Amino acid sequence: MPGIYVHLPFCPYLCPYCDFAKWPLRASAAREYLQALHAEIERSAEQSAATIYLGGGTPNAYPADCIADLLQRLTRRFPGAREVSIELNPELVRAGDLQRYRAAGVTRLSVGVQSFEPDEISVLGRRHAPQDIAPIVAAARDCGFESLSLDLIFAVPGQTPTSWKRSVAQATQLEVDHISAYGLTVEEGTPYAAWRAREPAAFCDDAREAELYGIAIDALAAAGYRQYEISNFARPGHECRHNLNYWANGEYIGLGVGAASYRSGERSVHTRSLREYTAAALAGGTIPQQAERLEGLRRVGEAVMLALRTSQGVHLEDFKNRYDIDVIEKYAPVISAFTSTGLLEQVNGAVRLTAQGRFLANEVCGAFVTFE
């Protein structure tokens, strides 16, 4: 069964580091978009889904009743999801929202905290206060959510090892089920890219970023969180099923502007033009998209890359059965090179990143994608 991703692209303000498909919140545009999204859902083939994930943008920029109605439409068209997640900006959580989400079938909350340090929150362009988070966690527990996740960002301009340790400590003290710790990526075309061009010294170098990443790994392990993916840590049983499907190279369906899908070896991405998406969806036409078919070694290389991001790595027998390829034999030069440098290891019928290899995951994973 595929995972279902739904993109809600409106934000009350635009964070300077974000390059997702997003627009400033305007009531009229948000209403029209929701109508277009409903139309796309109704034209989708009915099928069971493993997971549903509402992302953005800022999903809770919409009133809770709109989210509940959207979920009702989704679960009618895609029944059976065992995990239903929604991303939240903490300062937009209103009284009664969490109860409404839970009643509508949401099982998992992902709260965009990013930092507990006021100066870093400001640098990131966010508008919540550190003290906003604990009441949300307590309310989520009272409402009976199955899993609660917090997002954190490291390598923020001005961040120090000491300030990062404080943020991680505050997150773990809340005893949430899942913590994502993402290294800041400066994307082209964002205000952060212009800032870095003007003042590169304001941003962390590779050595400092690695130091901060190591702090997160050690502190989260000490607090009982297992690193099950490069950037994701969970208490047992609280791994994000939706994202696990991505890393297993499973199928997923993207709904909404800029949303990506992967079905039967074909990857497609809806247009990032809000006007084009809305017009096509409301007219009942084909939504403009870009598509490519992943075949042969390219398909396998991407599957290896995704699997290596996880703690389990590439299970050799599974890959042989699924792709009819001997990973050890086919990628012998790559595996040998990274094994000799201590970045890869073979354990229990799998190839996986070592603890050292996690710090150079992009380099290692990328080598499998480009191998010919």
C-alpha cells in the first residue's frame, strides 16, 4: 500500500532558509487551493493507504475544521492508514486544535520547534517562543496522540555547541517519542543563500557541523532515542512509518502543488506553479508535472542510497529478491573503497554506514547513484 503525502503550501510568514513550494497566507487563495485539492482527491483512484502525511508549508495555518474535513475526504478515498501525521507550527496551535485533530484521526504530530534558543529562533525567521512547546506536548499527551515528534535544526548561524546542547536537552526533557535533527541546508534562491554569499563566515563550516551532529547523536542516544535514520531518532516503536516507506523505496502518492509521487518505477512531481496547479485541478484536467522512469542500475542505485540512510542499511537478500542484483558484486569497487576507509561495513547480511560513515553519508550514498 502506498503512502499519501498532501501538501498545504501556505504560511503566515516565510522562513528564510526554506525552499519548499510555499506562499504567504491569503484567505482567498487558501480557500481556492483547498477546493482544488479536494477536486484532485475526488478524481484519485480509490485504494488503501499505509500512511497519510499532511506537510507544508504550514498545515495548521488552516483552521482545524478544514483539516478535519480534508482528512475525512482522504480517508474515504484512501482507507486503512495506520499512521496519520500533521506538521505544526507551534505558535499557530489554537485552543481545541489538538482535540479536533485527534477526533479526525490524526495519530502523530510533528512540531517544528527548530531551536529552543530565542536568538536562534529569530535568526531562523520563526515566531514561537521556547515556552510555547511544553504546553503543546502536555496537551498532545492529554489528547491521546500515539506519537509526538519535534524537529530541530543544527548549524544555524550563530549557534554554538553549548547552545545546541541546550536545545537537544530541552527536547529530550519533554520526553517526546521522536526527534528529528536536521543539518541546515542553504538552498539556492533563498534569503539564506544571499546571506551566505555576502557573509560566508556567518555559517558553520564542515568541521563545526560535524561537531554539532555528533553532539546530537551522543545526547539522544544517552536519552534513550535510537538513531534509525541519518537525521531521525525515536523511542522503540515510534519510528515514522511514512518516512520509513520513502527510505525503503516504497510507493507513495503526492497530492497538491509541488507534491512528488513514486509509482511502478516512475517518479513524478506536480508543477510548483500555484496558479497552474489550481486551475488544472479545478477544471478536472491533467495537473502539469515532470516525470521520469527509473530503470536498471539507476533505480537500484537510488534504492541503495535510500536504504543506506537507515540504521539497517542495504539488506542484501532483499535487494537480490526485489531487484535481481547482487549488490556486493555489482558495486564491489564502491563498497571496497568505503569499507577500507571505515565508512561502510557488512553486518548480518547487510551493508550499512558505520558510525563514522554517518558524518559523510551524502558522499557515500551519492557514489552508488552515480556508479555505472
